[in-house]
Amino acid sequence: MSSTKFDIVVYGATGFTGQLVAEYLTTHYKDDNALKWAMAGRSLGKLKSVRDAIGAPGNTPLLVADASDAASLKAMAEQTMSVISTVGPYLLYGNELIAACAATGTDYFDLCGEVPWMRRMIDAHLGTAQESGARIMFSCGYDSIPFELGTFFVQEEARRVLGTPAPRVKGRVREMRGTFSGGTAASGRAIFEAASKDPSLLALVRDPFALTPDFQGPKQPPGNKPIFDEDLQTWLTPFFMANINTRNVHRSNMLMGFPYGREFVYDEMQIAGPGDEGEAEAKRIVAANNRMATQAGPKPGEGPSKEERESGLYDLLFVAIGSDGRQVRASVKGDRDPGYGSTSKMIAESALCLLRDATDVPGGIWTPGAAMQHKLIKRLQEHAGLTFEVEAQA
């Protein structure tokens, strides 16, 4: 294991999301004298400015580390139990840090939704992380914690009510208020550019089991066009984050030893509404998403105001359908905009959960839900503004 000089280093603290993570730790753990954390980034001057802007104590440690300087990343990793990285696109800036953390036994958390890069890192560093004791965790924000843990939560209720986990779960976005991040937009562009040069990456992007090496499950719903959901009696439209979240849900199932079964089917779509109006809304959302995909979007480092973040929210429905047709439904809700306000809290609490509540997790490359399960749900409900609730049984 690495040094205990620091418990957590927030790497990328001068970026928009990194600053929110540092501000969250400053505000919510200011009286926690046992927590030793530091801020890291390329510029000492910018780190000092951010430290002052968020009201962090003047003696908050500041570390200079740069994605282009492997030695600086290794030196950072050697000083801390864990690193929270908000420096993306990870495809461009994440390779050396993953290697450093895996080699030094340092826990790692990020907000990555770049499936081809995640798979490459799994193939390259899984064995090293298992040997060193490093717990590497991708996708510790809105992609994909609420979806991964929402599936786990509804399956636990299905086990209680139906006697066994369900072979089919539907993830449905009922409401989402907020903007996607500049980092998400940049990651999407990076993947597109990489895939244009390496067609093999397109196969990974399209594969529902891209993150489950040596395992291929059954055919999954494509989720690429509006459909009518008979169970919910409503029109659905494609959800732009499904290609990330579904892969993490299947990896979570594999990491836990396939508690949902090897024939598990899972998809995610966004609810548009019933009737002709719902069908029209579903088509409108598709057109809007297509326009968004061709636009530059926000730049990395840009984001919504504090008021916009606090007025955001999300409401997710999970429907578990048993082999006999009986259903269990559960919801996951967040009290901030998904891309920034809620995400910054989720990644910080993931690091704290592994540090304090789930210390027995062995080294490897994990999903946060598979590694921490009920412990992470408890912490997110107590500290991060998420709620997990059973809604119905049928």
C-alpha cells in the first residue's frame, strides 16, 4: 500500500469539476480532523487561487502534477492512499496516472465514460492492481453510479420479494434537469476521433459486454430509436448515456459473480410520455440529441452557475421483471444537476466510502457499486443527496 501522508488527493482541482470536489470536501468535512487531503494540478498559482476561492484552509497541501510528466504523477501517487482524478478526456490524459496508481497500490477514482479506454486499462493494469492492492474505479459520477446502484438496489428487492434476482431490468429516466459537462463533451469527441483512426474501437463502443473480458451475455435491446413500453404504457426515447451505463452494469454483475445471472438483460431509455403526444416528444428528443451531437458543446472547465446546479435534479426508475412476469420497481433520485453538483458529491463519497467503510475490498479494477454495494448506498443517502426507494411490487 502507498504512504498515508494523505488520504485523498484531488487531481485536477483547478478544473471546473475538480474545484467542485475540493469545495465539497472543504465544506462538508471541515470539522473532520482525521481526514488528510490535498489538491493537485499543473499550476501552483492556480491551485492557490482555487484554494482561496473555495474557502479551504490556507494550510491545505498543494501538489504540482502534470499528465505529461509521469514522474510527477508517480510522486503524487506515492504520497496518498487515493487519487480522485477529474482530468479528462482520460483517453488523452489518463494513461500515466492509472499506471502509477496500479504500480504503487494507490486507490483511484475518476468520472470516465470512455468505454474503449476503460477496456484498454483493464487489459493493461488489472493484474498489477491485484498484486499491489490498488482499487481502480472508473465512472464514479452520474455515469454510472445511480444506474449501477439502482440496478443493484432493485435486484436486492427482487430477491426479497420474488425469491431470486430478475433476469430482466429496465432503467428509465423519468426526469433529468441539468447540463452535460464540458468534460463529457470532450470525451465524446476524443472517442470519435480515436475510432475514426482505429475502426476496432467502434466494435468496443457498440458491444454491450465491452467491459466484461471473456464474457458475452445474451443479445441486449438496442435502445437506438423511440419505442412504446407496454409495461409502463409510455413512449421511450434513446438515452444518450446508455452506451456507458449499460456496460458498467454488466461489468458490475460479472465482478459480483453474476448474481443477476449470465442471461441478464438490461437497457436504459428516457421516458417521453404516453399517447400521440409522447410519441411526438420522443421524436423531438431524438432530433435534439442529434443536434447536440454535432455541436461543440461546453468547453472543459466550463459549467453551470451555483444556482443552476442547485436547481437541477434527476429521477430514475428501475423495473425488475421476474421470470414469472411479476415486477418490482424502485427509484433513484438526486437533488442536484447530474453532471456537476451531484457528480462531485458522488465521487468524493466513493473515495471516502472505500477509505472508511469498505476497507476489505481487494486490489483490482472495480465498478464502485460492485465493490461497495450497500455501504455506498448508505453513504450517498446520508451525505450526497441521493435517495433509493422501493416504489411498487406487482
